[in-house]
Amino acid sequence: MPNGRRRIGALMIDGTMTGPESDKRRRTRRIVLAVLAITLIAILLLLLGYCHKTEEVTTLHPLDRAPTLALGDAVVTGFSGTLAPDPAKTMPAGKTAVDQTFIDGNGPSVRIFDPRKPGAVWAGQYWAAPHRRDIPARAVGQVFGIAIDNRAFPDIFLTASSVYGLNIVMPDSDHDGQPERIKTGRANAGWAPGQFGPGGGPGSIWKIDGRTGQISRFADVTLRGRASGPAGLGNVAYDADHRQLFVSDLSTGMIHRFGLGGADLGHFDHGATARISAGLPPKLYEPEARADIASPDFNSEDPATWGFAPPERRVWGLAVHKGRLYYAVAAGRSTTADQHGNFVPDSGQIWSVGLTSHGDFAHDPRLEITLPGESRSAPISDIVFAHDGAMIVAQRASIGTHYDYKALPSSGIAHVYRFWPEKPDDPKTPSGWYQAPEEYAVGYAGDSRNSGGGVALGYGYKSDGTLDFDDCEDAIFFTGDMLRSFRKVMDEFLPDGPLNLFGLQIGPKGPVRGFNVPPSISYFVNYRDSMRSDEASGTVGNVAVYRLDCAEMTCAAAKPGGTVLETYAARPVPPAGPPPGTPPGNPPGTPPGNPPCVGLGCSPTPGCVGPDCVPCVGSDCGPVDPKMCMKVEGEAICDPEGGGWVYKLVTHDDAGIGIDMLTVHSSTLGVSVSNGPDISVVPPPGVVALSGATPGQTVMIDVCGFDSAARQTGKPYDCCHASLTLKIPQETCLPAGEHQ
């Protein structure tokens, strides 16, 4: 500032005199400055006595504003619902109430649930889980796919979808202020309001900014200059190693690759490339088969007219795992006709293709799994990988609705399967996976096969019904229909809550069919505040949970006074695999042939003592050392928005200090905490930005946890010290746009 001027609070201190003043005024100013100096010195001494002090810089985001996601949050997609006409108004001539019923633009297409405090152990009860935020249809339209990146404040990506139906309209012709609903295509047909987001279409990808919460159209999927067809997009997967997205297009069968700046970096054609490499006849893309809502052949009640890619090249579910992109195809070798003459795909398949060091598609596609025959009628819409190596896949049975918005009847059942890798890999088999799966039970209705197509892994729960951040993936989330409806066991349910429930089932990851059937060891959450069984089938979509990667966590536990007890990498022991030829399905748990202990009565990992051993982690471990005052967990990630590595921290206040703030500094020469010293950790995680660190470097970070309200009193306060050792990954972290 000019004249050496700087502002501290509301006081302006000048570096030069601007004119003569009276002696009285000088004395008053000296007294004020002396009092200020003494006060500042006293506060500084208090801080130095309890916490480390570093230079003040601007934080990454205002501490009084929570980020879009808190650790453990569940992001769920679903149909936003309908808005019926006002019964007090006269119906236009020749119109019915259904003709005047439209998509509810203010209804939730996405809900962010806070699953941290159900308050009781899971026992089949309904739980009105609070939702942190709703994203209305008027902002993004109808969406299914979800991906969460690993930025400091993670962004959410959503894909436009036709799974809840396609609704088309004509311009208003009766001057009632509403467009005219139609069933079949016409020359001037357009999408109904709320079907797709503003300015978007069936190929749109939407982004919710993790720092600001702002919603924007991230990109539109196109192929050879043409927009995606009415069938829309399938799912989206985030590739943390290369900071990119993969998106499946149900219309063309292509898998597109997008940089985080929104640029389309190319596509992969399974129907041509992968099938030919496996000795199968190609199933090529046919541009002329693209559906058009301007054509009378288009029927909003018949998904066969929506232009879905043939089953042999139709890709939906996606996941990145160990340098490969795994993807689900609706059919493998052929299709057969049912008794009505409709073509029914044979069993779906899961394939994979490698990713190069630059994140591009390699030339090594391979068939991984062929699904059991009974699952042929439902495609795999979601894939997740557990830290123990298991692959979990979810099917979705229903696509589309009638003109009255009720879901079309399902042609089959929707399973959730768990597959295990061969350990060791059998060189005689082309795949590295056991082909016989285990299966999860979803919902009480029917045969407990009511998947809505979404699956995610989340933090476990303690016996008091609170989220356990020590256990990074003990819980599994499913979306589904009619989750609590089953007459034979209604007496098992708690008296409160709906039975015809459409939303989330949250239960332990370990137990599968044969143990948790029906899934009474679960929480059940409704997607919308009220959903009737006659209108809600098929209206819940996908789920994703924001959590840190189990493989990247580090922990530090400390005594009061600053003595570090231990620093270790929290990596659960990989379970031993079954001997070759052992069929999966052993009760209950994982992996087949050697199931681990499941439940609070289990013992810590035996057999290894010392700093090089992997400790027990999660709810099944023994009690926390009572001498510990704080435990800190964290994950190093690249923040390409500004370049450089950041560190997500979660604190466990074992001493009950009320820790909501950390003072953080780096004890490694040349490395600084650019957004310190004070980092808020409520809601979790706190974010520490590092500058000056080089790839592969080991960085020491000292943290001091305290109650910010206690510090504001100006009196001595408790502060728990710990040190973290962070190994910076080998790859360079570049700003967005510099690495594709």
C-alpha cells in the first residue's frame, strides 16, 4: 500500500507522519499502540506455548463455509418426481390430469445424504437420514451416473440419463402456458422441461464444484460431430492416476475419455476393437440407427425405439482398477428371441482394457467375467472395487416409464454380485477372476434381488450407530426398490417408517446371501421424503460415497504433551485366496476359502509385532490406547486446480478435547503449508496444501489439534500434538490443462 500503510483489523497504521499533532494526541496514540503490542505479544506467547506458529496466508476456502461434500457423504441420483395440475383449476378441453402432469423441476435429481449418525446398530429399521443438499431437476435434468474426483474439495460429476423415462412435448397450442405432452415423435417435438438440464441434452455431463457448489454443464458427448442420441449416457468413472473421466454412451456403445478441463480425449470402441481381439465377430457402430424424437418411429413408452446400441456393444458400468478400465457389456456372443419375438441378450460380460502412462487406451482388451445365465435380463450399471481385491457389480432391471410416469414392468431380476480374483492367478484361464460369484441380498421383497443399479463402499459403523472413520470400507450401499416390503417378516421391523421404501440399503460389506437374507442387518433410507409404491418403482438410480482411499491413509497417535506413539500406514492385511478350483460362496464373507472374521467380536490381526507390521484397523479391532489424545488420518492427492499436492486430514478426538481446528506446519526444509497455519477439520476432512514438495520426497508435518472456542477465550487451552510422515507420490502434480 502507498506510504507504507497496512491495515490490521479496523486500525490503520501509517509508516509516515501526515502533519503536526498535539502532545496529548501523541500520548494517546502511544498508549493505544503499547496496549495493542502487549496484547499481541501475550497472545503470541500463548500460541507458542501450545502450538507451532507459521506465517499467515490466505486459506483455500473461507472457514465459515462448508465444502460441497463432507467425508462419508452419500451422493444418490433418482427421478425428481412429477407435478400434478392444480385440482382447483378447470382442465383444458380434451385434456386429462395426466396430460397436464409434468416433471417436477424443483424435485431432487440428486440428494447428498449425511449418513454419519443413524443412532442405533443396523437392524432393518427405517432411517430418515438427513440430506445435506438437493440438486433439482431444473439444474441438471434427470441423471444416473456419479463420479467424485479426489481434489482438495472434490467435485461431483453426473451423467444425463433415460433410465427413468423419456418425455417429449410440443409447443403450447392451447395457450394455457404449458407445452403439450405427446407420446410419439413429431417434427417440432422437444424434450419436456426437466428431462435434461438447461441447454443440455441426453449426452450432457454435469459438474458440481466442490469448493463453491456451483453447478455447470461440464461437457457434451459427441461422436464424429453428432450429439449423443436419446438413449443417453450410462455411467461415469474417475481415474485418479491420470486425473480424467471415462463416460459410457448407451446410444453409440462408445467409452469416451475426458480431461478435467472438459476436453474429449478420444474414445474406445468395444464392439470393434475388443470383440475382434477376442476372436468374436465385430459389432460395428451404425450411425443410421440413431433415434430421433422428430420421427414418428420414436415412442416414449417403448425403449426399443430410443436408439440403444445393440447389446453386444452396449457398455454401461465402469470402474478404474490397477491401471485398467473395467467395463460392463450387456451381451456377449449372441442374442435370442423370446416367445414374443423380442430379442433378449445372452449373459452380460465384464471386460477390461489397459491404460497407458498418459491415460490413453492400450491395445490389450480382455474378457474378465461372463455373468451367470439367470442374470441375462438386467445389465450391469455400476462397478466398484474393494480394497481386498473383490469386484462388486450391480444390475438394473427397469428402463423407461409409461405416459403416466409409472415404471415399465421389469423383465427380470436385478442382482448384486461379488467376484474374487484368482490367488494365485491360474495361468490356464484367460481371466484372473473366479467366474462363480457370491451375491448380496437387496431388499425384502420377492427373492431379495431388488437392485436399483447402484453400489458403493463406505465407512463402517460403531455399535452406538455412529460412523467409524477408522474403518474405511466396512459398509456397502445399494440402491433399490421395495426395500422393506415383505409380508412374512413385517413383524421384524420397527413400528416406525415406511415399508414400501425406494432408496438406499446400507449394511455390512462382508455378509452375503446365505447369511444376511433377508438383509435385516441394514439401514433403509427413502430417496424422496414420500414415495408411493404405485409411482416409485425404478425411480432410484446410482450411489457414490465420498471417502479416502484405504491404501493411501497414514495414521499418527500421540500422548498429551506431544510424544508420538506410532506412525504407520493403515493397510488392512490382504486375505489369502482360496486354493485353485475352490468354488466361491463360503458363508459368510470374504474371500471364498478363507473368510475373515466379521463383527465386533473379532480379534486384532495376529502374528506380527513391531513398527514394520500392518496394524488392525476398523471396528473389529481392539480398543484405542487410552493414552492417545488424538489420531490423525490423511490422504495425499493432487490438486490440479492450482497445482501441487494437498493432504486431506481427519482427526479422531480420543481425549475429548473438542478438536475442530489444527495448527499445521511443515518441519521439512523447503516445504511449506501454503494455506496454514489454521486448518478447520469440521466438517471433515481438513485440507492442508503443500508447496515446495517434489515427487518422491518424504515430508514431515507437525499438527496441533485444539478447540477453536477455547483459544478465543485468551486463556491456556489443551492442544494435542502429532507428527505425520507423508511420502509424496512419484508423479508430478500439474495445474489443470497442462496434463492430459
